[in-house]
Amino acid sequence: MKKVTIRQGSTVLLRIAVSIIGLAILAVCIFILPAGIAHENTGGYKPILLGLYVTAVPFFIAVYQVLKLLSCIDRGNAFSKASVKALKIIKYCALLIGMMYAAGMPYIYLVADYDDAPGVLLIGLIIAFASLTLSVLAAVLQRLLESAMAIKSENDLTV
């Protein structure tokens, strides 16, 4: 049995949380969305449900990059180009998801207004806002990591 060190143990909870979220979204994409799309009474929600499939692609790319970033942290390579690259990809994926939802909000508004379902509009706004916020957070972390790597590089040269 492999012994878990303190450094590796610090990311276990994050790995579990990311994996559970990823598996939950995968289950929605496999079981719930196809049933909703195939249902005859879906009406105007069909393009929204298809849009959820489209946004699932950058979501799963970002989940993979998060797991890759956590692996870098576990190996003690948190200040590496691989970490910066993972954060950059996460930033772009989150930005893409947010922009897709923001672009689809007028249609979501029309469907929600027609069906008198403001919850649909609220869910779209929350997802767009959360992804754009995550994109900004990843950009800040990427910039911080790049400057920390530059400081570390300068310190290595002076010693």
C-alpha cells in the first residue's frame, strides 16, 4: 500500500471534489440531457439543452487541467511551466463557457419569458457569472505564478 505524504494529502480533497463534480456533469450529459432532447415536449428548450452539450467540452478540458495542476502540486512542481500552461487552459475554457452562456442569454431570456420560467434565466446567469469569475481567478493565479517563477529564477542565478 502506498503511503500518502502530507504534501499529497493536501490535494486529495480537491481531487475528490473535482472528480465528483466531473462525474456528476458526465452523468447529466449521458442520462438526463439525451432524455430531455428526445422528449417531444421540449420545445424551445432543445437548443438550450444542445448548448449544454457544447459547453461540456471546455468544462471537461478544464477538469482535466485541474487534475493535471494538482498532480504538479503533488510532485512539488507547483512553480513550473506546466502549471502555468494548465492555468492558462483553465482560464480560456472558463472564459469560453462564460462567453457561450452570455451569447445565449437573449435566447434563454425569450424562452424563459415565453414559458414564464425565470429560474431558467437565473441558472444561465449564474453559470455565466461563475465561469467568468473563475476565468479571472485563473488569470490572476497564472500571473502570480509567472511572477513567482521569475523571482525564483532570479534567486537561483544570484546564488
